[in-house]
Amino acid sequence: MHGKQDTGYILYEGTVRASPVNGASGASSTAWGHVQVVVQWCQPAADAAETGSVGFSNAQGRVVELEWVSAEEEANAADTHPLPAVVLPAGLAPGSAVTVAAPTTAPDDAGGAMAPASCTTVEAGAWLGTLRDGVLRLSAAVSGNPAADDASGGGPALQLTLELVPQPHLFHIALACRADEAGGLQQRLLCQWRQLVRPSKPLRVIDACSSAAAPKSAAAAATAVVAAAGAATGAAGSSGEESVVARVAASGSLLVLLSPGVWACSEVLAAVRAAQERGLGVLLLFLAAPDAASCHVPSPPTPASPPAELFDLARTAAVDLGQLIGTAPADFSKLFEDVEAIPYRMHPHAEEAAARHLAQMGGCGIRLRRPEAESVLPAYLAPRPGAAPPPAPLRLPSAHLPRFYYEGVAYHRPPDGGPVLLRGWYQVEAEFEADARRIHLDVSYEPKAGRSMPKYKHRMELEWEAQGAGGVLQLGEVKQGKYWGRWTGEAVGGEGGELQLTEEEDFIVLRPQPFFYHFYLAGAPDGAASLGVRLASGLHEQSSPGCRIRLFRSLGASTEERAAALSCSAAVLAVLSPGAWSDPGFVSDLERAAARGLPVLFLYDPDPRMASHVELSACVASAPPGPVSALLRRSDVSALYRRWYEQDACLQHLMRSAGFGRCVHLPTDHDQFVFELHEARSDTASLQLMREGRWLYYEGQAAREGNVWGWYQLEARFQPELDLIELWVEFESKHTNSIPSYKARFHMQWDTKDNSVVERGLGRWKGHVDGIGGVFSLRNNFGDALTFRPQPFIWHFFLSHVQRESSDCCAALALALTELSVRGRRMRAWYDNKAGVLTKEAMLLGIRHSHMFVVFLSPSTFLKANWEIQTALSQGKRTLLIHDPDPSSRIHVDLAAARQEAPEDLRPIFDGPCLAWPGFGGDVDGVTRELMELGGFQDWFRPRGHEESQ
């Protein structure tokens, strides 16, 4: 049985759904939540019944406990093989009952038609089910709430269905540490996980080294759980190395918390050796001694000050990593070659990021809480308060008119009075030309997927015809020939006032902002220049649609332009660099910011290997006396690290510190597809599908009467045990009369007898598939004939690199591959920043299912990426090297020397083609084209600005 553990216990996860029984009115099926079940495998003749615990999450995220009691006899599944070992029989023990706490109101997808009673009881013997291909299905009829006063039973007659899938491990992560040194760090990490984990996907964490007993439960013979954020299953086990091995064996990965005396702890050594013997992923976390020594809590503390508790931890847990590696047992040498130790930074904004990154590397990214976006509609539809600050226009000396900055939304209000729907977001620059009675708009629009027109940028003009009461201007768009002219509406308050417009079925509200730029980026023309580029691109990517961060970069601007931009900026980002105080323009910017009372956020590069690095204490001490020195002492100073997850956390911290929390990117419906696909790849069940060749990549096209209307790229998950095929579809439209481009997920009901498929629920897609991995022949409701053909790979390229050295180069290449591909043939690259999970198995599957293996050569490649290269060579993958020939580059490697120093079994990597990386100022597009040609995709390259024939 899949998922069976050495302990005799299996973790099942699944969903609870409710549907009306025959004759009942209401929706066809409603998802109530997710379930975790621990099942003990035992002989049918067992004397004592075992009790299991089920964690149930409803739509409101409230977690309650269900208990079921097993019977002693065995059960047979209908029309499948018998269940000699499962202690879930056809019925529960006589006289027992299961109580389910259900939502008092129906979840969103119930449509309000099936609101169950607040308490529903399932009588003993009512649960029936089958076991097929490892999936456990149970169902029970519910007549309503027997405690209700009315004769109807307090609710509609329902059918509850549990669909439970076995998991490969009883626990997701095992923790190993020396408790007297790193126990506090362990508790702090567990607290972070409790806050981050999703209620519907509890994270099960076990202490591999603790001998403390936990409450008795279904896993009582296994081990002791110290934390399972959400719902926990506790267990007790004997102490000693044998118990440690059993705990590690029941887990998916091992996380070791390093401390000065960690190698003297026999339990930690036993845990690491057990993980290595079983091929489990090992993660290392440490508190860096240099970080602990250099940090201090200022008086008074600032929002960016390290918590005082971290200094208590530092006294016992902080380590010098190099020294600790040197004293490790001899058989651990390969461990440090294959595993990168993760630092637990002494900065508050990096704690959550480290906890999230560890969970992702441990294969538990699917279990992390997804921050929900706040609704933007109420803020825009509510009347604007009279005390709102006036807009600040940009008044450049060379400009004829002042420019105002607007943010807004497009929404749809259904005529039947239904809920207001968000269509998309606007960012607009506007010039009011009073003499010509016109408003010039530079519009940037980002849609919410499937609800509005595609993303666009456009320049348009509005003219007003009359002025109403209270300074209201009647607006209409100036036509450009026979096109456009669709916007009409009002401008409230005259110049710089709110714009209320309509466009076909969309209503648009554009609100003037009290600034023109979110940030004024100040820096000296030295090492700060490269840091400024990273800040500009990072803040744009990390900010939300409709609230994309806008920066004015002072480098290269005239004195007049700098003064004008500073006067209409909301905050200042000041980059400290070696030549900062010797640049009069930088000092003048800070003096003006101090005089205007603008918030100033300082940043510095803490990496001593970089040209932009400064020693913070020396830089603060050498600051010009007066307003600049005073400003630096009272302002927030943040370090911008090289690791991507620390950079993301720092950028979000900067936005929130400047008062732009609304700009922090939160997943909303516009990127629901990307999030769900990322989540699906993180699921252990999904990795199993990929491992077994049941997750495939397809390409195809839509055509009507022989004319191609668009192109499809999709991933398909074949699950015959569920009679299901999941399709993750990306469609690019070719013809304006066809459906627009979209991304969506379709659940296809699959009849494995005749291989017919039809979309579940709506039935918009139907057709035939030639078995697992076969060709799809479908039609949709638009009349398109669809043909999807399987490809011999899932990704075109696997990009291997060392995170701290060449992650920016790798990200730039991956983006260029997508942007420079023809429509319907977008290049797909696997690399760790975009991977759903970062375990060794996930990387192995990424290499196996990629067409070509690409290595970004850097100084640490053969220390950190040797396992990836070995894997690619052993699988016979086509390989390619990319190196930077510039000797002054931080990632430069001499090819001849690198070949000589590389391990002998890795030297074949140098026998393949090699491309020169041109740097960010060079011809990245040219390298991308060469890479596509070497991969055999030369016909898929599309130069920038090239318009494809329609």
C-alpha cells in the first residue's frame, strides 16, 4: 500500500464534501474542508480498538477534532480487493457516533442553497467505503441535526463524502538539535511555522531527539510530536538512538539546528546518519556568530531592531560555520558538500522569510498560508474623505504642464443587483490643459484574469464639455479616427480631482495620489548604482497590480529635476556606498529630505565581497554632521542581502515602513492560476505523478474549419484512481474574433473504459484521449477543434546555478526565454526560484523531465551544484555551460582552470557547448537566441518588437 510506514501508521489527507441526497434541493456538491487521518495498520484479530484523530478545517478556517473508533473485524471494499489491515470497517463500533462541526453559513461555492445545520451527527455503522489504488473513499448519509427543535431535523438531508489519499510520510519534517543550546531557536522556528501554515494543510513536525512523552494518540507506538501547526497528532516513544532512527524514518526530511556543541549530541548524530542512510533530504539552519556580534538593539528600539530574545539565543546557539564544519565527524563531509546551510538572520523581517524558505526546501510549500489580498473595491467606491491630502504634481522645468499621478480600479456592477466584481487596476499620469479643455492621460492597465480586457498601456485624451455644480467636469474621450472614444464620465473637483468614468460595461474610479513618486532613490555614482538597479526592479516585481512602485532615480538627473522629483515623492530610499558622503548631490538630497520632513529609509550592502559594500558602523560615524547625521541616527537602516527570499522580505519591509503596505504584492485572482500550479507541483502526490510519468506537458492548437485561432500549452495530470485528468491550460489567442488569451485549470471526468473525457460540472470541453500520455482530441463550446500532443519533456531547459552567486543572471535568462518566444511556444525553464518545492527529489525530477541541462558557471559551482551535474550526466542529458569571461565580474571563472580543478566525473560538462554571458549591459537577447538554437528551438525565437503575422 502506498504511504505505509515502518511504524505501522499511515497519514491520509483529503477533502470532505457534502451533497443533497435524492429528492433534496440545493447545490450538487459543496466542499466542507480538508481532513487529515492517521490510520494504524494491524491484524484483524487485534484485541484492542485504536482511536484515530481527524483534523477538519471548514471554510472559515476553524479547526475542530473528529474521533472515530475502529472495530475489530476486517472489512471488504466493494468490487475491489479486501482490506485485511485497515482498521476502518464498513461500519463504526456499535453505539458510537461521530460529530461534525459544520459552518453555520454555506461556503462561497454552495451558492447559499445548502447551509448545513450547526451540528450534524453521523450514526454508527453509517460510514461505507472502498479502497482502490490506495485511495480511501468513505461516505455517510446525514438526515440533519437530531438536536433541532423542528420536525425537519434542522437541515437538509445530506451525503457526506471523504476522499482520502495516503501520504508517503507520517510526519513532514523531523527536527534535530541539542536542546540546551538550540532549544530556544527551535521554539522560535515552530512559532513562525504556526503563523505561516494553512489550517487546511496542517504541517506535522516531530522532534527527533526529545525523550519527553506526549499525549497518547493513534501514533502512540511511533514517536513524540512537539508541534504540528493546526491539528497535531501526539505520540510517545522511548529515548535513545533507536527511537531517533524510528522518528527520522517516519519523516519526509530532517532539519538540523546547528549550535556550538551539536556534534557532541549523540541523538543529532544518529538522526543525520539515519537520514543519510534512507536518502532523506537534510536541511541545516544556523545562527551566525558574526551577525549576533555585530547587531545591537538601539535605544530606543526601532521597528527594524532585532528582538531581544534573539540575543539570548545567540549566547548559546550562535556558531562560526567554517569552524563548525571543520570539527564535524568525518562521515559528514559529503553532507556539507550537498547541503547549503541556511542562516537565521538577526533581523526581524528575515525571520518569517527563513521559516518559509525552510518549509519550501523541505517540500512543504503547499502547506504555507497564502496571504489573502485585502479588497480594494470598498476603498475606491466609498466617498473620498474631505480631509484627504491634496495631490502633489510633478513640475519639471522643461515640462509645459504639471503632471498628477492617479491609481484606480475598473469594476462591474451586475444589473440584477449581484455582487460588485473587480475587473482590473489602473495607474495613470494626467496633465490638465485648461486652455484646450483637455486632459492628457498615460494609462497603464492590469486585468484581473478572465474578467476584463488584456493588459495594456495607452495614451488617450479626454475633453470636457461643461462644468457642473461643485466643480464637476463632464468628460468624453477624444476619438482617434474611428477608434476608441469609449470613455465618458466626470471629473470631480477640477484640476487634480477624482475621475469617475465608464467604458462599455466597466465603471472606473481614478483617485489622485498625494505624491507623484512612491520613492525618491538617492545614491552616489559608485557602487550604489548596481544596488539601485536591483532595488528598482525588485520593488516593481514585489508590488501589487495597480500599485506598482514608482521610483525616481536621481543618478544622472539634473539639479532642477532632482529638486522637482523630491518635492513630489512620498519617501526617500538612500543607498549607502563607499563614496556616499563625498558626493555633494547625495548629501544635498538628504538635507532637502530632512528639511521637508520626508521619511528616509537607508540601505547598505553587507557583503564584503561586493564593490557596493560598506562597514555600517564606520559609515554612520563618518556621516556629515548636522541634519544628515541626525537623520541617519533616527532613520531605519536595512541590509539588502543576496539571497532571494531575504531580498523579498527586505523589499516588503521597505514598502510597509514607508506606509505602502497596500503595495505589497499579495496573491489575488489575477495570478490564481500561477499560485495553484505552483501549489500542485509542491504536493507530494503530484511529485509521485511526475515520478511515475503521469504528469506530462502538451502543446496544441485550436482551429475552426482549418483556420488556426490560437495555441495551447498545458500540463496534464492523469489520475485513473480518481477517474480524473487535471489540465493546467495556457492559451494564447491569434485572432481577435476568437476567445482572448487566458490561463485556467480544468477537471476532466475520464472514463478509462473508452477513454472519453468531459469537463466536470459545466461540460464545456469534451472529447477523447489515447490513454495516459496519449493525444487529446477535444472540442469546446466555442466550436474549436482542439488537438493536444504530448512532448518528451516538461521543461525546455533546467537552469543550474549557485543561488548566492548567479541567481540574478539565471532569473534574467529565464525571463528572456519567455519574452523572446513566439506565441504558443513559450520557453519553459526549471530553476529553483520558481520551483514549487526544492527537495532533492524535485530537482531530480526537474532534470529528468527537462530537454537540456544548462549550468551557470561560477566560483562555487563544483562545491554546491556537483550533485545536479552528476545527475544530468548520468541521465545522458545534453549539457551547456554559460560563463562570464569578464575577469572583473564576481562570477568570472577561468575555463581551463575550472576544468582542471573539477572532479574527474564532472569534467564531461566542459565537452559540450559553452556560451559567454555578456553581463546585464550586454546582449542578453543574443545569448538567449544562441541557447534556443543549441536546444533545437531556433524557429521559436521572436526578436523584441517583432510583430507576428496574423
